[in-house]
Amino acid sequence: MLEEEVIGEGDYVLIYIDERRTYIVRVERDRRFESDKGVLELSDLIGLPYGSRVELSTGVKAFILKPLFHDFFMKYKRRTQVIYPKDLGFIVFLSGISSGSRVLEAGVGTGFLTTTLAHIVKPNGRVYAYEIRRDFYENALRNLKISGLIKYVDLRLGSVKRAEEELEGLDAAFLDLADPWNYIETVYKVVKPSASTIFFVPTVNQVEKTALALKEHGGFTDIHVYELLLREYQVKENATRPRPFMIGHTGYIVFARRILLE
Amino acid sequence: MLEEEVIGEGDYVLIYIDERRTYIVRVERDRRFESDKGVLELSDLIGLPYGSRVELSTGVKAFILKPLFHDFFMKYKRRTQVIYPKDLGFIVFLSGISSGSRVLEAGVGTGFLTTTLAHIVKPNGRVYAYEIRRDFYENALRNLKISGLIKYVDLRLGSVKRAEEELEGLDAAFLDLADPWNYIETVYKVVKPSASTIFFVPTVNQVEKTALALKEHGGFTDIHVYELLLREYQVKENATRPRPFMIGHTGYIVFARRILLE
Amino acid sequence: MLEEEVIGEGDYVLIYIDERRTYIVRVERDRRFESDKGVLELSDLIGLPYGSRVELSTGVKAFILKPLFHDFFMKYKRRTQVIYPKDLGFIVFLSGISSGSRVLEAGVGTGFLTTTLAHIVKPNGRVYAYEIRRDFYENALRNLKISGLIKYVDLRLGSVKRAEEELEGLDAAFLDLADPWNYIETVYKVVKPSASTIFFVPTVNQVEKTALALKEHGGFTDIHVYELLLREYQVKENATRPRPFMIGHTGYIVFARRILLE
Amino acid sequence: MLEEEVIGEGDYVLIYIDERRTYIVRVERDRRFESDKGVLELSDLIGLPYGSRVELSTGVKAFILKPLFHDFFMKYKRRTQVIYPKDLGFIVFLSGISSGSRVLEAGVGTGFLTTTLAHIVKPNGRVYAYEIRRDFYENALRNLKISGLIKYVDLRLGSVKRAEEELEGLDAAFLDLADPWNYIETVYKVVKPSASTIFFVPTVNQVEKTALALKEHGGFTDIHVYELLLREYQVKENATRPRPFMIGHTGYIVFARRILLE
């Protein structure tokens, strides 16, 4: 039997009380976790195996789990509209990146995509991420530290235009900008031939402008535009159905491959 | 300037003629690529940089690209219903796996999920993949060799029940089986506490049975059921719209986290 | 030029202030309409043509419109889950009913479907509507009076089973019941051969049971199951996109045609 | 017991063999219905009650049903992209029209919407329908005769601009045109204040232009844009699921209410 992994001081844990009550908390000796369902002394968790069931002060039960990388999103301060899991998964898949990839990101925002990219390219790959607004930059820095993935990210304050001087031969590029059509030449310069490039935009007008600009540039092919809709289901014996509300729209994903200009 | 990566003998390349004509082809000296748009001597590609534009015998142009891992799906022989990209991306995201993860897969089928998992966990992780039907097993083996990812996969002919004896402490489990509720105890035994487990099923009845069996077992929490719908858009200046046809259904994704039974 | 239709005392009007502020109000001499955007003396509306723009006490503008039949839903007290417009339109279309049709409804609930059916079959058709719960029955009666369509409805307190004795030769049947499979024989008896029958159910389990019961009964054919998803778009120049939230699920529509049992 | 309605010579009947084999056929004495499942002498149907089961020459069974108004769409020759049932039902619902309504239609095309409108406004209402192309006009005329609804339609060859001289005080307007923004003033002139106006357009660019033109005109309010997605389900005991393919896009519905310009 494998030795069980136990909770240590300083670890982040996921406290799961029920579907609506899940929390990421750092285990510290003199801290107490408080919720409307009861209180928990965090020092009591030290040495417990992950997956354990504990009781809150009220007798309500909770599970103590090891967080997945995306559970940390709960702790992220949101300064911008974020890219949602349904889109993050597909963006990474399409891009074809994996451990060791060196990638460009522009428009870091809250850092959900940065985190996801870092998680996939680690430990030897790298995310070169540009953010032009200082407040977003600092917030993203804080967020990435929580997830523990900052060491795989080169977070840079400034316009992605700077990448033209600073980077070359990257494996993929990801742009979440209001005017991505202004940075197509930048992407062309910093990614390898054959590299995948992905744009995330919320409006249909941006979709059209981005796709047309890619065609006009000439340095990209295999252009595709996607949108994902996510439905969640509630399962009850003999009464299973989709949830009554859903996110109706997040954004569109524009994909292209970089080629060699004549 | 970085040296450009050039096409070598034995490489697989992606020949992109137009949206409906994309091909994965192995570059061999005495082979010729033939399509309804024209012919190409593959030996002419050797030494060209990736991303190059070439002309077919007819004068029609094509781009020669380095394939992404999922481009190889085009070369896979399909023996079963496959899991689609929209679902693969989200499944990997939810699972939280990354480079180095050791994961269980049951129901390999054509191998799209196996390939995706191997691509993410490489180079030091491993996919332990069970397939009960010999014909599927052999076909998947052939497919995985084409993608070059077989070395990260431990493909096993037989029931996933065997995993109870053969494996432990895995980081995640992925089941694409007709009756996943019969293998919940197996998953419980072979994955770590806190591990994510994911089930892919095509019918609503399987969704209900799987989710209820997970609840009843007691060793899982945070159960969620998802479905993704993918829309593609066709962009034309001043005439942008979703494509007229779409895939209406592939399957449902059931997610759960493994906890410790009392 | 046609004479313009003017607002009379006792008329219901639709006061449109902005997208989120639309109200159905009855014009009475000594009543005042109050909203967070200002106040309006309703007697001031008498004699104005429909479509007029008026000013609230605050100077905020509002349009006074003649309500469409479904605008009255705003005034309906909801005692149950309602059937939504997206489903109501399709249900009526599928059923093929029109002015003069005589139809069965079971499970009146709040009365949205009853109202829609009455609106379509008027002036010479009739809706025979059964509701088993007295509180729903009385609420629906109140609601239908507001819409002015009660005169085309025969609202009956009791089980739809009673229809077997009370009705025959109807053109269509509409069931919004928790257990419609228990009333298939009733429907068979009261509708004409070839009549369309429509079931509205919220869960996938009810879909399966209903469709299988229809097949097993033998008196129905051409069974189809539908679900509609409605997206709304927000239009802004150069920034058009779907709304961020949407209704994720209301219910499923099961359609069948009545045939002759051997 | 009601007397059963029987099939007469000259009637159109719906022959239902199975889900993929449904046909609208006119019963004539010396005609024979032929399908890949067998042959039927149509004279044998005369005098049978609707809903009867008959046997084709091969022993395969078929049901003989009275068609619903939309079953005739099967017999319509399609000269253009049509408006689909999912959209037709919602368009009619939103418009609020019913028996007796007098309505404008522009861009008749194949005539699906014309047929649906005629079916709803009959017997005393009227559809004033403009079609600019002679070939579409003649085809629509032929189609509407088959459905038996031509007597409620005033089908006019020419631009809807002519309606400015020819019509006034209509209850609603429906435009299925490539450039509806050029006809907003026409609609304003011919419909009543408070009337609903509905535009059906396939591209997002047309949505934006139409909605912005309505705002700019000033004579319309309560502008909404909708899109419907229809899923069909296949029911099998213990294996119920959405159908694998679906229509991904037909068009967008723009709704507005006509007000009085200052």
C-alpha cells in the first residue's frame, strides 16, 4: 500500500462542505476557518491524510481535499472578465502545447489562462505573458503566486509589441486583447512556422475583424472560429435534467496556424 | 534569428490545401502524395522549412506544416465512437493532470483520449490504459504508434478490474465504458485520495446511473455532470454567421473527486 | 389615413420605460402609476393614441403601447413553473391548431399555455382545460380574466380523466403533468384520429417514460422529442454579442399523432 | 360517439411508413403511391377513416393521417433558404397575431412563413405578401395552393415599398429580406402604432444593422434579438440521448414594436 499523502503546515487545502460551499484555505497553526455552516481549527488538519472527512464546530461534515490547479481560481481576485474553464480546456487542446512548450500570452487580465498555460508547460516550458495595465499586472502576479505556478511564468508589464524584440521561436501564442488585429505581425514574428495562435474575443465584430486580418496578413492559414456552450445537469433519481440557468456567452475562440510568408 | 526547423525524411507533415483538404503524410523518398487537387513528390519536401508553401502538379498551392498532436487523429483508424476535441480539452482541464501525472484509462477504443492524456503527462508521467476487446486494443496500438506517443502509454489488453492488482496511487482516472458504475470500486482502489475521476457516457440513463452509483459508493464527492456544445462560425466580410450544421451530441462528462471512506 | 386607436378608460396598457421597466397597467381615472423612474397619472392617458410618448413626473420618457396577448403574462401570479415563450410558440406550431380548433389541456398551472391556446383558437374554437389543484385553478381563472381570453376557455377543476366522459373528437391535446403516461388512454379517447398530442415535461426520465408509454399504447405514431434553447443578443455598434446569461433548461416537448388502434 | 372523418377523393393525406418515410399524397382514383417499402393503390383509401393502418404491397404497414398545415411543407418546392419550424413558431408567438389579424410579409421566398401566417389569421384575417422575384413568386403561389391557404393571402409581385401606397393600419409586419434596414420606413407607414414587427436575418452583420437602423429611425422600441437552437432526442429504453446531428444555425429574429414618432 502506498503511503498516504498528509496535510502539512502551509499547504493550501480545498474544504468541501457542499456543492455551494467549497473553499481554498491555507493551513496555518493559529488560524481558524469560518463559514455559515461552522468553524474549523486549521491546526487540526495538520497530519491528516488528504481526502479526510472532518467535522465543523456545528457537527456539519466537510472533506479536506488537495486542490487541483484550477481550484485556486476561487482565491483569485478578479479584476477583469475571465476566460472560463470550458474555453480554457479547448484553447489548450487546440494549441497542441504540452510540457516544455514556450508560449506567448498577451492580455493577462486576472490570470486564469496564464495559470492554465503554466500548468501545462511546466516544468521546463515557459509562459511569456504581457499585460499593459499595472493594476492587472500586479493582481495577476499575486494570483499566480497563490497557485504556485509563478515560477513558470515570465510576467511582463507592457505592450506585447515588446515581444518583437524580446522573443522568438515560440511554440504558440494566446491573445486576449480588445484589438488583436493590431498584434498579428507581432505574433507572426515571435512564433515558429507551424505554431498555433489563438485569439479570445467576446464580440462577433472582433471575430470578423480578427479572422479577416489574419487572412489579409498572409502569414496564417487554417483559420477557424469556435464557440462553446456548457450545460450542467442535476442528477436526482428519476428526475435528471439540465440546470435551469447557464452561462449564455463568454467569448469566441479564433484559431490559426502560422506559415511562412513568401 | 533562430534557425528554422526543416522537414526530414521520415517526418510526418500536415499538408494543408484548403479547409476540407488537410492530410497527414509521412515523408518518404519514393512516395508521392495524391489528391483530387494534384500530386506532390514527397522527396521534394526534404530540407524545406516547416510552414513552406509548395505547388502541387496542377499549380494548386499547399502549405506544409508540422502536425499538432491532435492532427494525427486524421490518420487514426476509427473502430469505435470517438471522444471529440471539445470534450477532450475539457476532460483534461477538469482532471487537473499535467506533465508527470500517472493516470488510469479504461475503454481505450480508438485512442483519442489516450493520445491526449499521453501528450499532457509526457515525458515522465504515464497512462495506464485498459481495453477489453482485442481488435480495439490492436487498433489503438497502431494509432498510438503513428502519433509517436505510445512510449508514454502502458496499453493493456483486459478488463480494468485488473488494475486493482496492478496499480495504486494514481493521480486521475478516465472511464469511457458502457457500464462505468461497475468499476467505481476499482477506481476508488487505484487512485489517490483527492484524485479526480472522469466518466464519459453518451446517454442520460448512464449519466444518472453513474452519478447515483458514485453517491452510493461513498468514496467520492463534488460530483458534477457537464455537456458541451460546439458551434463553428464562418467568417465572411459583412456576412459572418454560425455554420449551418453542427454536431448535436457526443456525450456527457461526469466528474468526481475521490475521498477517504470512513 | 386610418383613424388612430385611442386609449380608453378600463383598457390595459403596456408602459414601456426601458428594457427592464415594462408594466401592464389598467387605465383608471383616479389611479396613479408609480415606478422608481417616476409617477404617471393614468387619467392623463385617456384619449391618447396608442404608441404615444409621455413623460413621467421626473421627466423620464415612457411609451404607452397596446399589449400583445403575451404581455399579460407579466400580470399573472405564478403559482407553478411556467411554460416559456420559446416553448409555447413551438408547441402551438407543431400542434397545427388554428382559429376554430377545439383542444384539450391538462395541468393548467399558471395558465401561460391556456392563454396561448385560447388566443389561437378564438373566436369559435375552445380550450377545455383541466386543473386538479383548487389553488392553481383559482389563480389561473384570475389570470385568464386579466388577459380577456377566459371566454374561450372551459376551465374545469378536477382530473383530466373526467374528459373521457365529457369530451370527444378534439383537434389536439396538450399535457403538462408530472405523470402524463397515466393519461395516454384519456387522450386517445378524446382526440380525433390524426390529432396532434403534445406533452411538456422537465426531466429526461419523464421524456423516456412518456415516449415509451406512447409506443406501448399503440394508438400513437410519429413520436418526436424536442428541446429548444433560446439565446438573446445585445446589439451595440461594433460590439454585438449574445447576452452573458441564459435560461439553461425549461422542459422537453414530446409530440405524437393519434392513430386508430386495430 | 362522433362520426369518424373519412378520406375522400381529392384529399391530401399523410402517409406515415416510418420516421424517415412520410409523404403527402393526393388521393386520386387511378393513382398509385410508390416507395422503396412498397406500393399502395390510392383508390383503396377512399372511405377509410383517418388514422387507419393499411398495408403496402410488400406487407409493410403505413398509417394514413390527415395532414397538419405544416406537413404540406414536404410538398413545397424550395427555391430559397426556408424559415424553419423552430423559428416560425416563435415568430408567430412574439408577433401576437391571431385569427383576424391583417399582416404584412416581405420576402416570401418558398412560402413557409406565408403559409404559417395564413394558417393563424384565417378565416377573416389576411396576409399581404410581397415578393420581388418572379420565379419565387410563382413558386410560392404554387406552394400555397397545395396547402389550401392561398385564399387568405394576397400575394403580390414587386417590392414591399409598394405597400406604402397600398396598405395601412396592419397588425404586424414580417420581413425576410437581405437588407431589411432599407424598408423600416415602409413598415413604419403600414403598421399600426403598437404593432409588432419581426425581421429574420441569417448573419450577425444583418442583426447589427437592422437593430441599429430601428433605433436610429426612432419609430420603434422594445427591440430584442433572439436565436433558437433545436435539439431532437432519440428515445430508447435505458438509452435516451440527443440526436448526434443538429441544425447549427438558421437565422436570427429581431423584434420591435412600432411607436409614434414625435
